[in-house]
Amino acid sequence: MGNYLEWTPIGSRDNMYSGTFDGQGHKITGLYFDDASAEYVGLFGCSDGRIKNVGVVGSYFNGKGYVGGVCGVNHGTIVNCYNTSTVNGVFYVGGISGYNRDRKIENCYNTGAISASNYVAGGIVGYNCFATVNNCFSSGEVTAPDRAGGVCGFNDISTISNCYYNSKLFKGDAVGKSSGSTEENVSAKTATQFTSGEVAYLLSNGVTDGTQVWYQTLGTDGYPTLDNTHGTVYYNASYPGCVGAPGTPTYKYENVAGSEELPPHNFVDGICTICGAEQHIVIIEADMHAEGFVLGANTAADCQAELNTSDMYVKIKNINGVALTDTDLVGTGATITYYNRTTNAEIKTVTVVLYGDVNGDGLVDSTDKDTVMLKAVGAAEIENVWFSLAADANRDGAVDAFDASQISYNYAKNRVNKQ
């Protein structure tokens, strides 16, 4: 038997296991059972108790009937368990349980080869009778001349929901035969759908807050796992457009949560190149209220405190699209986006023009004066549209020496932030 351990299944038809077995996430390796006349075969032979949080790995089970990787016959519950071992028999053979009656199997998976030489074999359960199977998958070969199923061989007056199997390894149907039963969201998935994270996301019912059972590190794991040290699978949307015209999204399974915000406008000279929306401008004067706050105390925290209301809140980014910290100054080219406080929907985005601040640092100082003077005498250009607007410090429609003088006057009189 090599490194196998000859195994006697726990519990029998006449003396069923009735306790709670909690494997605490451990796996049991190298069990060996080979008796072609035996029934009630597996880690457990027959149970009406609770079996949870255990894996059966690298083992071999061969019997006559009622053969399962975790339990031959289950009259109790099997939760958060898996099998990667070979399971053979003549009838009623399953990756998790050969025969599941009256109770449930939930959050389990099988990747072992399952075979019945006569009838009824399933990736998860062979014969499911008056019972339920939920949130399970099989990614292993299943063979039987009669009633073989990727998930269940024979589903008899029972319910199976949210269960999947690998169509590359088993070409038949999810359920070999169904009688008076319900199968909901029980289907084949390709190997690509398994590796992509789709199956993990479906098994988790879209839950991604850390309370889910299923995980998968994409690019490493070929199928979902019960091990919470692996990655959470998110289903992220990517929009080709902007907040004004999002377009049709594409979706991708990823291990990092995507942003819930729609893409921003792409403004060029005040017009969004995607949806054509005009960009609103907040004109901020050195000594006057504008949009509810006064420059001279123009940190991001100050501005947010003035603009936030019970109905709305704002987020502020600099001209390069980087979110400002509380102590950063709000200068020309910064954007202020308003959101509905209840729905988080974007209301509008405005761009700041601070007269005299022609480099976007939130200060009106000698550097700005020199830049405007060079522009006034034709020795330099101010190409950024927002800086050009800010350069017209006296708002007469022209950028000239009078604007440079106005800038000098403002910062000399401490009417704006000074360096």
C-alpha cells in the first residue's frame, strides 16, 4: 500500500456516527480501503451527525455500494468539506457522499475521480433522496454506465442549487436522472470559467465582505477553495465612457475590489471629449466668497467643511487628478466633485480658478506675478486653459502688466495665502 494507511470507516449502518466532527480546516491524507464486497465506505461509513471543515486528500476508497470520499451514507450534515481522492464502487458512489438522505451537503467540493461500475455516480453525491445539496462544485472525472452526473447521479424528490461541474472532465449532464426534484443554477462550467474566478463568485452568491466561504487566488488557483487565506473574488465593471455617458460596461473577475464610481469626464478646454458636457468653473477671488468658502483659508479641509451639507459632500483633487489631503491647498485647476450623501451619486464637477494662481499651487505670490509679467511682454506663454483664466487677475479680459500689479497688491496686502 506504499504510504497509505489501511482504513476502517467511522460509523456503520448499525452504529452510525452521531456526533460533531470538526476538522478545523485540516486535511486527512493517505487513507486506503479496498473491499469490493463492502458497503458504507469513506472517511465515515455512515453518519447522522455533523461533519465539517475537513479535507480527504490523496486517499483511495473502493467498495461495493454507498461509497463516498467523506461519507458513504449521510443522514446528517456535511459542510465545508472536500475530497481529492479516488472513489470507486458498484453503485451509489459520490465525491462527497455516496448516498445523501433527509439532510444536506453544503459548501463542499470534489476533484477526485469517481466511478461506479454499475449505476449512479456523481461528482458530489451519488444518490440524493429527500435531501439538499447547495453551493458545491466538482472538478473531477465521473463514470458510470447508468445515471452519472457531474454533480449528482440520481436526484430523487430533492433539491440541488448553485452547484457546478467542470465540463472538460465530465461531458454529461449535471444530474444523471431527476425525479420529482428541483435543480436551480446547476450547470456545467468550462475550465476557463473555473480558473477565471467565475465559479468562486457564483458559489459565494456575490458576497465579498470576508464572510463568504469560497476564495480563489486568480492566476494561481485552478478552482475555488475553502481556504480564506486565498483571495476574495470580485466582479468588477469597467466603463468605456464617462460619468455623463458611461457606455456599456465590461466585467472581469479580480482579486481587488473595483471602484464604484463612474469614470470622470475628460475635459479639454472646458468640454468633455466623451459626452460633450461643459465644465463648470468656480471663480474664486482673493477676498470674496465663492461657492461658499473664502480663499485665504483654502486648504482642502477648510473647503470641504464649507461645502459639505446634510445633503451633499465633496471630494477635491488637484489638476493632475490626485486626491488632496486635508492640509493641501486648493489651487487653480483643482476639481471639486459634489455627491449625493444618500445615494453617493455624482451631482456635478467644477474646476477651480483662483485669480492670480497661475501654477495651481494654491498660492498667489511672486512666482505667479513673474509668470504673468512674462506673458504680458510676450516672453512666455500660458497654455493651460485654467491658468490662462487665472492670469487675468483684474478680470478685464486681457493678460497684461496690470494683472501682475494686481497679483503683487493681493499678496502684499495678505488678501490671499502667501508663501
